[in-house]
Amino acid sequence: MKPAPFTYHSPRSVDEALSLLGSHENARLLAGGQSLVPMLNFRLASPDHLIDLTRIESLRGIREEGDEIVFGAMTRQRDIEFSSVIAERLPLMAEAVPQLGHRQTRNRGTIGGSLCHLDPSAELPTICMAMDASLEVLGPSGKRTVAMADFAQGMMTTALAAEDMLTAVRIRPWTGRYGHAFIEFARRHGDFAVASAAILIALDGAGTITRAVVALGGVGPVPLRVSAAEALLVGASAGPDAFGAAAAECAKVEALEDPTYPAWYRQHLAQTLAGRALKLAHERATGH
């Protein structure tokens, strides 16, 4: 199929894009297009106006600002994949990005596009949830910052209003003695993940867990932080008992159900992947 007719716009600045978005009804922003273009072709989306952000250079790039890493919303996934800054300071993201689709889609797909599409199985929203990302949004009332936990409101539903635009993503890297791991299960490499687990754990000199993140992708309608698992980990001695108890909490989350993958299967995957990721994160934290 082909898209329904629409008017194409190609602004060169954020102000011009916001003006177009505010002055046209039924308008959509186009970032990398790896999700929206197929939706247009299948007529799952039928905007009257399509506003392409590709030519807005100010929305691109990765930079360090103080203790934060800042991504322009139009930063390509391929740029993240090969960034030395990301490899050094955000290794959890560096591990996840190569599992995101295929090289061809990463060449065009953007971090902002992935976050705004908010597919429950997408890697970047899960990483941003795990890393407590802050999202910068511009709209008619000016600029505001939205926590990732508040940005993801439901299945493919964000906190953006119709005239809002995501402009940047801020993540504060972990420091000190910590380990990370991202593991996902998909039928084939590059397919949408059935489930994924993103883990971060920090240890003190005695091997006690001082900080923990357990995040799941593909299991619920949005990326999930399993707070019960995190609470069990903090203050516990790192090892199989703590990891097993935390992973068991992941099997208790309310999971998506469909004809291919029932809820119990996603819950089983959540427990299994979280357990493996916790073990790997601990090995990295201790250097073993």
C-alpha cells in the first residue's frame, strides 16, 4: 500500500518546525521514519501534514555537559553505536544499541523517534527508563523537562501534547564501582524483542549492593522499573541468593498477552533474563 495524501514540510530550525506544528491540524513530525513510514504505507497513520526534522542540525549530536550526556533528539542510532563517549560513560546503552534492528535501520533511526514512538519492546526507551533519563520538550508554553518515568504513559503513548516536540535527552552516567548488563530475547537478531532486561548494580568494598536498577522491556505496555526487585537488592550481599530473589520479582509483573506470546511466557522470560543480567553485571562490577 501507499500513504494517504499529505503535505510535506522540511523546516530548517526548531522554531520553524514548532510554527508548522502549531498552525496545521493533523500534523506529524518525522524523525528517522523507521516506524512512521511503514505506518503511513499501511495507513495506520494518516496525517494531513508531515514535518520532516532531518534538516535541523541543532537537533543532532552527542555532547557532555557537566555530569550529564546530552543527545539531540535527531541523533542517529548509528552515531550512538560508534560514539567513544557512549562506550566509556554509558556502557549499558552501548551494549543495547547493536541489538536494535539492523544496520540499515540504525543508519536512519533516531533516539528521539524511538522514544516518541515508544514501542514497548524498543531498546532505547528501556535504557532511558533504566538510566532515569530527563527529556527536554518544547511546546507553545515554552520548554519543560519530563522524567522518562512520566514520559511513558501507556502503550505507544507519551506525555507529549499535539503541539509539543522532543528536542533533547539527558542522562547522568553512573560512576564508581558498578556493573551493567543488557540482555534481550528475540526470535532472530534484529527482530523486535519479546522481552529484555537492563541491569545496573553498584557495590561497596565489602560486596554489598548500594544501588540497583532492574528494568524490563517488551514485558509491559511501557518499559518497567521493577521497584520490588531493586528494594531486595539494595543492602544485600551480591550473590545468587539476592539475584534469584530479585529475578523472581520480575516474574510477578503484569505482562502483555497476545496469541504468540502469552503473559506467563513473558513473565518467565523476564525472570530468566533478569537473573542472567544480574549475574553478568556482578561479574563486570567485580572484574571476574
